[in-house]
Amino acid sequence: MPPLYSRRMREAWITGIGLVTALGPDRETTWRRLVAGESGIGPLTLFDPSEFRTSIAAQVDVSGLAIPLLQGLPIRHTSRASRFALAAAAEAMRDAGFQTVEAHPWALVLGGGTAGLFEAEAFVARRLRGGPLVRGLGELVEVPQDAPTDRIAQAFNVTGPRITVTTACSSSTIAVGLAAELVCDGEAPVALAGGTDALCRLTYAGFNSLHAVDTEPAKPYDRRRKGLSLGEGAAVLVVEDASHARARGARPYARVLGYGVTNDAFHMTQPEPSGAAWERTVRAALVDAGVSETDVDYINGHGTATEQNDPAECAAYRRVFGGRLADLPVSSVKGAVGHCLCAAGAIEAAATALAIARAIVPPTSGFAEADPACPVDAVPDKGRSGDIRVALSSSFAFGGNSAVLVLGRAT
């Protein structure tokens, strides 16, 4: 058998991670609570949810966020989503050992979703009440989905390729894969990659109207599951050329081996039930990474906890892994941090990289009762020690937009 990881001429390492989630305002708080089996899903207080079927979400406590300054001054008119992204990017930069403020000819690839929509909703609500236009520009300036990407570039003087990916829940999974591709192709020695998304009334109303949410915290892969819990947050990863990282003495969490992206165009919101469509995504990722299905030690699953999505996802894994699936850990962090939409893939990629580096498989918070339609080892209760050489991070989004990352131990 040929050696693993032999396909690419360059290696893309993950050398820094920043996280903002409902579990905590930083990487270590999030990770500690995640592996302990805790959940950040609770009462929604950002706006009044009384008219909806559910009143819970994984809401971020912004009081603990460390927002970077721009030339010594606060960045004006930043949306909730941009503040998440800036805090995560600042932590990732520190974690990777980058402290300078000079211009960086790096790439920047971010999954973007609601951006400043929450603030725009506040503006519209005030105007409908007959309120003034005061602060109108500030509330509307970040409506474009690329606004958080621009804020990061502005704050950290990132001057290389700048890309915003918007493919629903697979956005930031694709962003991390694309960033690694830019690094491996020699387009930039370093790329900041990730995603950010914030709760807003439109998103909340949409998922409620679809009856896709649970009145209780989400229970991925569980027989009792009744829907997802919406969340918000951000993750930014420093994806770096391995030789560049070695030269400055950086240590990696993991290596981005490859990724796969497909679209089945089956339905606007429903998954293709047989698993054949998502099987293609997984196999495309394995081929791009140059690894076999027998090399995979862990899957960070999409695991939304909806009645249709979880069985379709597990069906795809059965088609790829066959009898191995029963013994292959497959966990979802969405029971802990909620479904963070365009930030979900990056948060889950960060959790997967941490799992590889720290040899701990994160659990599926909320999982208690096995479902024959989801025959996976969902890692209940708490994190589990485990040697992880190769792992998948899966995102299967609305409209058939699917992406799978393959991460591996950096050697």
C-alpha cells in the first residue's frame, strides 16, 4: 500500500485556531466544555421568540469577547457576526504566533451568512415604529455577506486573495478546503480560513416555519430527536504552508489532506434519503486526500438532529464504510453549540483538528437512545480518548450543497 498523504507537493498545516461559541468566547473554554459533554443551548434572549414554536438557541455571550482594535481604535459599525469573526481571528493569530501588524500577503477565505442582518432588522423595526434614521448607516453597512471577511482583512492588514463562500451550512467547510488548496498551490504561504454567522429573526423564523427545530435542545443521531437547535458563533483557522511553519518553529494541530464538494440538486431543503448523494461527497474527499476509507479513525458528522437528515447522513456513511461504521466514532457537536449555519463547518473543522492534536474524540451532547436508522457510535456523555490519524468533518447543506474535509495528523 502506498504511504498516506503522498498526493500533494506542499502540505497545508493548521497552526492556529480561534473559536467563539455558545460554550465560550475562546478556544479553550469551548473545548473544555465540549469534551465534558456540556451544552450551550438555552433560552434565546437576543430577541423575543414568543411567537415561534421554540424559544431556545445556542446564543453567544458577547460580554467575554476580545475584539481587536484597528490602528488603536475600535472598529466602527461592526455587526454581531463581524465581532465574532474578529475575536476568533485575533485568537487564531495569537495561537499561531503571529503578533505583527505589517501587511500580510495572505489569503483570506470565510464562509459568510447573515452578516449584519440582525442589525438591519433592528433598523427596519425602529423605522416601522416611526423612529429616526439615527445610526442608519451603521446598521445597514454590514448587510452584504462578505462584510465580516472585509473586517478581518481590515483589522489584520491581509492583502492577498479574499474570498467569501456562501453555500448554506457547507460554506465554511468549503472555505477551509479552498484555503488549503490556495496554500498547497503556492498562491499564499498562509491563509486565514473559517466562517461566522449570527442569530437573527429571519433565520429563526425560517427554520421554525420549516418545523425543523426542536423545543428541547437538539439530540443528534438519537431516536428521540425532533429537530435542530439554531446557534451562532465563529471559527478561524490559520492554514499554513508546512515549510513556512517549520521555518518559524510553529507547531501544527493537524494537516488538511483534502476536501470534496458536490451538489445533488435533489431538493431545496430535504436530503436525498438513500445516502447516494452524500456518498459521492465523502468519496470525492477521500480521493482528493489520497487516503482510503479504511484509514479513517473518526468522523465529525453533520448531525443536525432533524428526522430526515441524520438517517440520510448515516446511510451515506454505511455506503462508504460498510461494516466498519459500527465501530467508527461519529459525533456531532451541534448538540453542544447548536447549528451555526455558515459558521458550522469551520467550528466543526476546528473541533476535529483539536481532536486529532489532543487524541480526544468529542461527544454528541444530547445523545442517549440509539436509533436503528442511525447505526453509529455517537460517543455519548463525554469525550473519549482515541488515537486519530485521519478524520472527516462533514457538512451536508440545504440545496444539496455538500462538503467534506479530510484532516490528518501532521508529521
